Amino acid sequence: MSTYLISALIAGVLALIFALVVKKLAWKWQILDQPQSDVNRKKHHKATALLGGWAIFLAVLIVLFWQRQILVSGNLQYHHWLGVMVGAMLLLIGGSLDDKYNLSARQQIVWPILAVLAVIAGGVGIEKITNPFSGLLFFDQWKIPVGWWFGQMHYFVVIADTFTFLWLMSMMYTTKLLDGVDGLVSGITAIGSLIIFLFTITTRYYQPDIALAALVLGAACLGFLVLNWHPAKIFLGEGGSLLLGFSLGVLSIISGGKIAIALLILGIPILDVIWTIFRRLSQGKNPFKTADRGHLHFRLLDSGLGPRKTVLLYCLISAVFGLSALFLQSRGKLFSVLLLGGLMLAVVIWFVYLDKKAKIS
């Protein structure tokens, strides 16, 4: 356990140091979030440095490389981790270009797609998940050989790789759209990572490699949060917001298809994204090109809750439902997911009622 704690401490300190360095570089290169670029959605009053995702990534990369022997102590090999790290790099490169040059939606989406393909090429995929009613659901049928690399034949597993692609893309765009309040995405990712650490460090599910990666990621997010907490001195940036969803998605896959845990941790944000897409489509708008203040976190801010309390509320919900997964069986997790859905539905109905009341008055 001392190895884990030392690794976490180093990751947190490195993330804070790198955040300070990246902040200076962002100002030097003028890669900044200007509040006047969207006065309806952006409430910070000063230009703020972007590129923060690099600080978290570099801290995690250095510590995991230092403890690389633990990373291959389980079922994962170096080529699995290489695919993940290449994917993360692609996200940060594309995100940095977007932060600097404001890429179009079509140019933006290329980088998340390439990142997921890198993960799949590295051999990471969802082969099975627990059936909440009985047994397991296997996704490893229908294999198509695609080439020989890393010393072995690799296959495109139709169902597994397609599901992996959709899962990681949905996780990335959930955190991307969630990144509207100081410290929200980094805080929830820290909680989610620590829950996965607790899950994989127990004797029942003991996975020391996944536990180390999850704890280091969570610690790096906490180190970054020192400067990302309201009022933020640095933002995650496009690449950083995608990176954290990507990381949680990958951790949920490599820990053995623990999809339910990720759904419980990010349940409210995921449901908010679904509601946002439905709401924008019903208004005749493109849900991926339209920006507004209809997200739940914006509504909470506008109701007077404030940035810090909004973040703490989200983190509390994620922690309660995420920790419940440690004690629940498959059907219990399904019930918790449904409970989250009911909670989100009640919130949506309440805000729709308030909107109609405001129009009448």
C-alpha cells in the first residue's frame, strides 16, 4: 500500500507543478479562454489559461512509467497501455489545436475517433459485461483478422470493438459537455478514479495494475484541482475535458467491463447529455453544434447555487451512487442506475415547469 500512496502523492504534486508551468506557457502562446467570446455561457471575468489536460496527462504518464512493472502484473501488457497513451496524446494534440485555432466540429471529432481507434488497435476492448439477470454477456464473437503487430495477430471483434467505440465516444463527450463549471470535471473524475481504485484493490476483484492507474489518475486530478477550483486559474481545455472522460471509460473497460460503475459515477451528466440532445432536436437545432445554458449545471448556477456548491453537489451524487456499486450486486446496480434516471427525470420535469411558469408570467 505504501507504493500506491507514494505514487499518488507524487502524481498530485507533479500535476500541480505541471499546471503552473502549462499556465505560463498558455499565456505565452496566448492559448486562453476569453470570456467575451460567449458572454451568455461564460461567467468568468478574466482571460484564463487553457491546456490544463497536459498537466494531468504528464503527471500520470511519468508515475505510471516509473511503476511500469505493476502495470503488467495482471492481464494487461505494454501494448495495451501504449494504445491508451497514444490515444490520450491524440486527444491532447487535437484539443490544443482547437484551443488555439477554434476548429470546426468536423475537425474536432477526428481526434476522439483516432484516440478510440488507438485504444482498439492496442488490444483494449469490452469482451464481456455482467448480465444483471444472470451470467455474463459476451461480445467477443465475429472476429476479423486485421494484421500482425506487437508479436501477435490482432482482430477486429465486431461487437466488442463497436461497443468499445461507442462507449468511449459517449464518455468523452459527456465530460466535454460537462466542463462548464470550475473544477466540475476534474472533481468528478477524481472521485470516479478513487472509487475504481477501491473496487480493484479489494480481495474480491483484486487488480493491482488497474488500482494503481486509477489512484494515480485520481491524485493527478486532485493536484490539478488546486488551480482549477473556483475561481479557476487554469482550465482543462478541449483536450483535457475529453481526456478525463476517455480515462474513466478506459478504466471501466480494463477493470473487467465495469460499465455499471462508470454509469453510476457519471449517471447524472450522461442523462443530462441525453436530455440536451433530445431538447435541442425538439427545437430543430443541431445538438452538436448548438451551445446554450440548458445543461443542468448551468441551470443550478442560474438558480443561485453558485459554482462551488454546484460542483460539490455533483461530486456528492457521484460519490454516493459510485460507492453504492462497491456493495451492490448486478441487480442492485441496475436499480441504482434506474433510480438515477428517475432523479434526473424529476429534475427535468421541475425545470420544464419553471420555464413554462416564467413564460406565462
